[in-house]
Amino acid sequence: MDLFSDYTLRVVALGSGVLGAAAGALGSFAYLRRQSLVGDALSHAALPGIALVFLLTGSKAPLPIMMGAALTGWIATLLIRAVVRRSRVPYDSALGMALAVFFGIGLVLLTLIQKRPDAAQAGLESFLFGQAASLLREDVIVMSVLGGACLVILGLLWKEFKLLSFDSEFGDSIGWPMRRFDGLCTLLLVVAVVTGLRTVGVVLMSAMVVAPAAAARQLTDRLAPMVGLAAAIGVFSGVTGAVLSSMVPRLPTGPTIVLVLSTIVVMSLVLAPDRGLLWRWVKLGRLQPAAALDPVLMHLYALAQQHPDDPDHGHGVGVLRTMSPAGADIERVLDDLSNRGLVHSVGHDLWAPTPIGRREAERSIEAQSKVAS
């Protein structure tokens, strides 16, 4: 009930919920594009912007601070893209270098600020680990406006961002400016990241970007439900973390939100239908012993060994039929193996063993070799 009666808790919970919605929705696209570390790099790169704004203006007003953080975060993304495009440095290495360099610059600037006479009023160290309890109504308004604008742009450019996430080469081939959409998507993520620095801090902000998307991905195979679930998980974690931190004296809100998020991710990894570890354990428990595995799985495994660099290389039903006894119902066997998580379809009438199927085939071969010896 304190959530409705306590003004401070209400402000903190609202700000945390807004952050969770924006970071969860936009983080889904970073997750699908395998750019989960972008959130970490952006949050660390925002620290110099925060320090520079205070050095130049002496103000901690939320809008200038966020603008400075967004500016240096955007500069970091431009530098990362330039390094990757003009050198042989891989993307993850460029992210790591940008993270370290910008964070180091930010720490140096914070050290300079501490030597100023008004250093005690700066309170910029709260941006390192977050201090949600210090959120004001003005902060939440700015966060809501920026986060809402990001979500509106996401909705307006839904088809473009969807194509960017799954088949940007096709978008280039039909003349769409995919590079501009890539930059805009990254810019929206920058805005979402800087809105959460006061709440969870530079160090933990990456969890707000990655964790909701990772949990939502375990629950659905479709983009729209995934983005909606990620936003809902972010809101729930933000509000729940704020409430839990208010119940225990001196319990920081940011780390509590991240712990709630981590719990949800673990639960989704274990309990998610079809994908969860428990679900797979139940399906594997129904499998036949290794010696009684379907010959079709063994045939697919043998064919897959011919393509070691492409484990998902598919093989047609016709090939499997020629390798099996006459009259064998190959389609029914493949459906059964697919339901048990041992094979999966990689195209029209093309099948390949899953990692679990390959392990089961290897165990079967190992067991047969022990019996023969």
C-alpha cells in the first residue's frame, strides 16, 4: 500500500517503470542483432558527458545531464562503427575499447570535479551505481517524455527496424537506407540508456537492456510479443525492485531491480515452455534409451559430420528415405524426433540434428563401441 500512499516511493517506482519499458523494448532489437554489449558500452561512454556538462554549467538539471550523456554515448557509437569499418578490429573488441576509454575519461573528469569547491554539491558519483531514491518529479517527467518518444518512433518505424534485425541485406537490395535505420535504432537505445543512469547507474545499466529481452526471448518466437513481454518485464522489475528496496532500510534500488530481473531470467531459462531446461529435461526423460534411438537420427548425424563447419546444413527427406529400410515412414519419424527436440527443420523438406540430437547420437555411438569392445 506504500506504493500508493508514499510520494517518494511512487516517484521512484514510476521512474523505474518508465526505464524498464523503454530499455526492455529497445533492448530487444539489440539482443536480436547480437549487440547486447552495446548497452554496456553506451552506459559507460555516457559518464564523460555527465561530467562535462557539470564542469561547463555547474548544474545537475536532468535535461542537460541527459543531453551530455547522450552526446558522448552517440560519439562512442560513431567511433565504434568507424573503427570496425576502417580496420580489422572486430565489433566486440571495438566495443570493449570504447567502453574502457570513455569510462576512463569519465573517471578522470570526476576526479577533477572532486577538487572543485562545489564538489560536494555535484553528487555525480550516484551515476556510477545509481541512486533511485534521489529521483525527483522533474526527473521522472524528463524520463517519461524521452522514453515515450523512443517508443513512439519505434512504433512508427516498426517494419524498418524489424527488417533491420532479421534481413538488413534484403533491405539494402531494395533501396532502403538500412545504415540510417541502424544509426537511428542505436540513437534510440542511447536515449533509453541515458534515461536510466540516475536509477541503476553506469555499471548496472546493461542489465536493463539485455535481461528483459533475454527473458522474453525464452517465452516467444515472434517479434511483437517479445518486445511487449520485454517491456512488461522491465516495468514489473522496476516497480518490484523499488518496492522491495523501500521495505529494507538502506537497500539500494538499482541493484535490487537488477536482482529481480536476474531472477526472472533464471526462471525463464528453467521454466519457459518448449525452451526451458525443465521442459527439455521432461522431454529427454521420455526418450528411448541410447541403444534404441531412431536410425533416422543416426543417418542425419552421419550426414552432418560431412559438414563440420555448418552444423545446421540440412538434408532432404529423399536422402534419408534411400538410407532407411523400404516402407519406413520418414516424415512421421522426423516429426517425432522434432517433438522430442532431437532434430529441427532448416528449410522445405530439409532437416538437421539439434545440439541435443548430436549429443544423443554421439552417446549412442559411444555406447555401441563399448559393447563391441
